[in-house]
Amino acid sequence: MYKIMIVEDDPMVAMINEQFVNRCGDFSVTHRCSNGEDALAILVSAPVDLVIMDVYMPRLDGIETLKKIREKDIPVSVIMVTAANDNSTVEEAVRLGAIDYLVKPFTFDRFKQALEKFRNSKQVLDSDRALDQRNIDILLGNSPVVRQEQEPKGIQDKTRERLMDCLAVSGEWLTGEEISERTELSVVTVRKYMNYLVDTGEVQGRMNYETGGRPSMLYRVPLK
């Protein structure tokens, strides 16, 4: 079982991240922290295998925390999960060795892909044998094992255009259920296409926490 630390100052996001982790099999959240200082204090005495960390946090942000993890030579992998998508932040995270970078809001499939990438790399490094090119490619993210198809099976241009037209006409944030009603497509189909369109950047998505219950996703076309 791989031990995971979640470093996130938003309790709702931290909860969603933990729920996603619990759906991924041999991973267990052993620590949750709301800032980088607390995370570092735990890491020096209770090592974990993987840190899933936000960038924007009080006291010590994610990038500074990642720097200190490297300075202290703490042997842990880090995945950044954040709303920060500016070039400099992404570049700095990659330079400091983040193994993946997820921009909020993200889908469970993309989250699972990041954990599977970590698992594949860890299994290669934990083996006793010398690494061949295939294993090195897995470590560097060049292997088909960790590479998704550019377009998932079942994506149809007509359905895609129908959904994009719906969002374009509205121009507002819509839930999956609202899109389903307006397009007369099933909610399952809408969610499948929205996940794909958010991943490709054709649609914007964000989590709505003001539902009074379980958070829901909202979608719209990007503003020009």
C-alpha cells in the first residue's frame, strides 16, 4: 500500500482528493495538511511515498514547499494539484521534479492516470534488475503504459458539435444535468464528453461548492 499525503488548504478539495485516492486501489491517505509548513514537519519524521499538493496555500505555498523538500533531500514523489496554470509556476514545478501537474478542476480519470504514472515508475525503481529502454521510457513518461489516447473511443463529431453548440448558445455556466436537458442526451453521455472537452481545453469546467450538498461540476465555453 502506497502512503499518500494530501496538502490542500480547502477542506472540500482535500476531501475530494482523498475520495479519488480511495478509488485507486493500493493507495492510502495517511496524512492531510493545510499548509506546507505542517507538511514538512511530518515528512522529516514520517516519510510517505507520494505528496499530492496545492500551490496556493497560507504560510508556505506549494512551490516553496517543493523547494524545501528537494533541499532537505526528502525521498518523496510530488504531484501538484492546483488552479495555478501560469507558465512560470508550471515550469518551476517541473524543474523541481514534480512528476505530474493537474489543473483544477480535473476529472477522476486524469487523477487516476497521475497515480498510475507514479505506481508504474515506483515499480520500475523498486525492481532489482538493471533498467532497459522500456523501463526508462516508463520513468520518463514516454511509454504507452502511461500515455492516454488523444481521443477516447466513442467520441463522435456530431455529438461533440451538439454539445458545443449548446454551451455556445448559453454562454453561461451549466451543470451536466442542464446540458442533458437542453441537448436531449443522457447525463452519462454528457459527462463523458465534458470530461474529454475539459481535458482538451475546448470547454472550461469548475467545481460548484455552493450546492448545499455534494459539489457538482459546471461547464461553459472559454471566454474570448
